[in-house]
Amino acid sequence: MMEAFLQRIASRLGRDVRTSVERPQWKHAPQQTVFQGYSEDELLDVLKNQCTRIHTTLVETNSAELYDTVEHVIHAHGGGPIIIANDERYEQFGLSSFLKREDVYVWDATRGRDNIEAAERANIGITWSDITLAESGTVVLLNNQNQGRTISFLPTTYVALIPKSTIVPRMTQAARLIREKMARGERVPSCINFITGPSNSADIEMNLVVGVHGPVKATYIVITDR
Amino acid sequence: MAMKINMGEFHERVEKGIHNTFMRGAVAGAQERLRTRRLEAAEELGNWEEWRALGEEIRQHTLENLDYYLMQLSENVKKRGGHVFFAQTAEEANDYICRVVASKQAKKIVKSKSMVTEEIHMNAALEKLGCEVIETDLGEYILQVDDHDPPSHIVAPALHKNKEQIRDVFQEKLAYTKTEKPEELALHARHMLRHEYMTADVGITGCNFAIAESGSITLVTNEGNADLVTALPKTQITVMGMERIVPTFEEMEVLVSLLTRSAVGQKLTSYITVLTGPRDKGEVDGPEEFHLVIVDNGRSDILGTEFQPVLQCIRCAACVNVCPVYRHIGGHSYGSIYSGPIGAVLSPLLGGYDDYKELPYASTLCAACTEACPVKIPLHELLLKHRQTIVEREGKAPISEKLAMKAFGLGAASSLLYKLGSKVAPTAVHPFTVNDRISKGPGPLKAWTDIREFPAPEKERFRDWLKQRGNE
């Protein structure tokens, strides 16, 4: 089946089926020079500016004030229930007490579908950004069994926790990082999300409606000293 | 062809389109907005031409080595526990999809927007099996609820409908009680569809870009519907046209940047999702089973021909958004789910000249499409090649043009007839002339004056005027 399919393509191209192809060195590489040489602070400025264009609130804080800031953001969005990933960064950033709050559900793979029901009930879903793209205002999530996909999609509000050190110029750096992991023999996550603000649609008379199937609101919390 | 929209003959469709005042206003407004946003996004980058050159280079290389990259993709999908099916025809694709769905005894299917599933008419095949297929993209959902009204734009499928019409449809079909405000309409769709995602047996998606090196598929949306379609049901089926592939993550990244900027002027859309295989061991959401269906359906016939560049297309609709002809006649006039310049090139190739011989003529050859294309497909040149093929090889110029040209040829070839013709013209069309303009012309003039006025012939002929002037 596959052989005949590929054979047909090869013969249309006037040659035999190719079993190896060298990925070429592209003649052009405009993606490499976007925000080249920008400092972390400059990239943060780019991110802040972009957030004003994607209906996303950006809050700056530092590790000392992180708990209070998260608390404040939760309050501003109407409180819990909240669903979060089982992520070691909560501990690393001094937020372990957060995991024990009554209104917080921590993703637990052993509980199966309960997790999804919890995500559907939740008002707020929170995940940590693995890579953050300044140009487009995007958080990149490398999901895993401790971080379900639905945390970032089913709740009404989406909150991303962003250590400043995760900010890179654009998607180019994220793509390269993922390829480097592959080259080291790491498994590509079954689901990688590039999330840029809340969900939206312009399908009705080209009017922008913010909040369609995914979250209706989005807030980014940038931790500036990490 | 299932790609075909059955809405009468070409001239009837055009007639309907140009008299649909709302649609024409909506299309003109949307074109303006999308075109401006694309230009702004391009300008922001500063070196857009270099980006286009890279896009073209990547697409050309991938097509030239398509067999290799498809084989690599297939191997890597299988390594991650996915199933791959190569479908030469639409029937083979639908048979396979129906077999998978039947084996799961699935009743409810949620779907995110996909042009190739429209092309192969997959929904009908699944409905015949007794399944309920629910479109989840807001635009597609609106069309589906409205008794399967066909899409009129590749990116904004319900562009031809206004909010009052959508409100009426929702009231009639979905027990909707609120107003025509887009926010309220969208919220209603959100509630209706949330329940469907949670209870569906199978999720079906298209594929913006498959990544050969990792065996992944990339989905681009603003609504987040593709994410719920692939996170909640137990089985995922992804259908892709065989050319929708890139070598690695790094090329995917470049093409996604070109796609979102060209389609809607966004740096990235809200959700770009890269999925590899089914859910991993220990994971709770995501599908237990993943099937990738790779569809040829006429595409290989385009390879190796002068039309090969059309397969570079990344379905951004930038060409649609600048086309002066699309602006006036709207998407349904093309009689194909692929409308605008890309549709006028692609539809005759996939669906044959019998059904689509008029489309290459639905163009002014102004080349705005070629200039807008982010992967540099020479669209207007391909339209011209179609015309050559139709006339030379097939002997099938659309009948009206053939007749008009024949009459003109006859008249112009004989100096006596030409003299006579140009002399009697003012008298012949006199009854149709108002203020030196003809707005309802007779005979061959009708096709022209249906959409614009025609200047009435000068009462004094050029040759008489010149002669007179020479005597002065």
C-alpha cells in the first residue's frame, strides 16, 4: 500500500523512490535574526508590548512576592476552583503551600478521568511555561503525565507562570531546543502547546469574540528574578 | 467530485453572487481587513521577501523529495504507536475512516476544521454509517447547523452570512433565545459544543503541517477547538493531503509563521499544537489510539507537471483576500470548496476541466494573488497555463467567450464587415443606451453589463474622426 503510493510519487517526479535525503542548508534564514542580541530585559519588553495585542494581562513579580501575586490574580478572576499540574517548580519557587489549598486540584494521573472532570469544573487552570516566545507572546508547554492537556483548555481562565529566564526571541529558538532534545535521544512530548492568549474567533462578520472553546481570559505572571 | 458545490452553472452562480448585496459588502470588508493586517504583519518583519523566499525554498524541496519525507513520517508515527494509512483516492480514505469508526462502535464524532475532509466528502460517508458528525470550528458549526450551507472562504467559511441570519438559524435549530450579538452567539455555541466534546467517541482533525523527523502533526487554530477534539475522545483520526508535510520542527516553525501572518495578520494564532502519536503511558487525556490518513486524491497527477507549484500551498487564503474577482462574485460562485485564485488553479486539477473550465477565466490576471502568496506560487501564470491547456489541448474555451471571439474575429478580419459593424453599432445598441452608458446590454454584451456598464459606441467613428481631422 505505502510502497505503491510512494512509487507513484517517485515516478511522477521522474526517478526512483528516495531512501535518503540530506536536509539542505537553506539559502535564506530571516528567522534567525529577529531580536538577535536582545538582553533578557529587552525581550521582556517585547513580550509586554505583545501582550497588549493579544488580550492578555501581564503581571510582573519576583519570587519573594510570587505567592501574593498568584493569590491576587486568582482573586481578580473570581477565585477557584483551580486546577494545576503536578509540577516540581511549585516547590522550587517556594509555592509548596499553594499545592495544599482546598480550592486547588493537583493533576494526579492515577485518578484517571477524575482529572478531566476537575478541569471542566475549574474556573482557573495554571501551568508553568517551559519556553516563552517574546515576539508572539506565546507560552510553550511540554505536557506530560503530571500535566494534562486539558488544564490549559477547559477552565474559564488560563494563567501561565513564566520565569523570566524562559523568554527567547521567537518560535525559532523553541523549535531548535526541541530538536536538540531529540538529538539527545529524549522523547518528544505527545502534546506540545504553543499558547498565545485566550481563545478567540472572528467567524461572525469578522467581529473578534474573545473566549470561544478554550479559556475566555488569560493572565501571564512573569517572575523577574528567576 | 465531492469537492464540488452543487449550485447550478457557473454563470448562474455568479449571477446569484453579484446580486447578493450583503455578501458583497461582507467580502469587501473582510478582504480589506485581512489584507491590511497581512501587510502590517509583513511590514513589521521588515524583510518579508526573504521570508517568502525561504518559504518557497522549503516547500519546493519538500515536494521534490515528497516520497522520502512521507516514508520518514510514516515510520516515525508507527514508532510512536500510531497507525498510518495511505489513501490513493477519496473512497479509500473514507473506507478506512469508516472501518476505524465502525470498529469503535462510535456514534458521535467531533471534528475540527479541515479542507481535505470536505474535499473527500468524509462527513457524508460517516453519516451514512449512522454517525453524528459535529463540526466544532465556529464558522463550520454555523454552516452545519444551517443545513450544511457550503463554505465560501478557506479561512473564514461563514463569511457570507450576517449575524442576523446566524441568530435566526440558531433560534430555529438550537432553541437560541438571545440577540444577534456575536459574543452571545459564540457563547451559545461554546455551551452546545462543550457537551459534545465531553461525550464524543472519536475526534477527527485535518493537518496544517506534518513533521517527518518526529512523526508529529501540527494544528493551527484560534478557538482551541482542535485541542479539545484531540484531548477528549478515545480515538483520534487525522486526515492530511499528502503534500502537507515539512522535514523538521524548524521548517514547521517558519511555515506556521508565514501561515498565521498571511491568513489573519497574527504573529501566531492562539493555539499551535504539535501532537506526536497517541497519549503516552500514564497520561490521562489525549487519545488512546491515533490514526493518520494520508490522502493523494489527484495530487500525484499534479507532480512533475507545470502545475506542481500549486502543491506548495499552505492554505492561508492571502490570494483570496486580494482577488478583485472573488470580491465581486464571492466564494460560492467558484462551485468548489477551494475558492479564489488558489481555487481557480486547484479545482480544475483535482476535479477536472469538465466541471471547472470557467474558473481559470474568473481572473483578471492582475497578479495580486501571486504577489500576496507567502510561498511564491505563480498563481496568475498557472491560471494562464490553464487557459492555454483548455483552448489548445482540450479545445474547450467556455462557450460564451468562444462565440464572442468568433464573432469578433469574423467582423475584425474583414475590413468591409468591420466598417459596417462599427458604423451600425451606435444604432444597434441605441435602445439600451442611457447617458452614453449601456447598463443592460443585449446578446453577447449581457454578460459584461450584468456586472458593469459598457461605454456606448461613439456616434462618430475613430476612422471618420481622423479622416475629418486630416481634412481640417
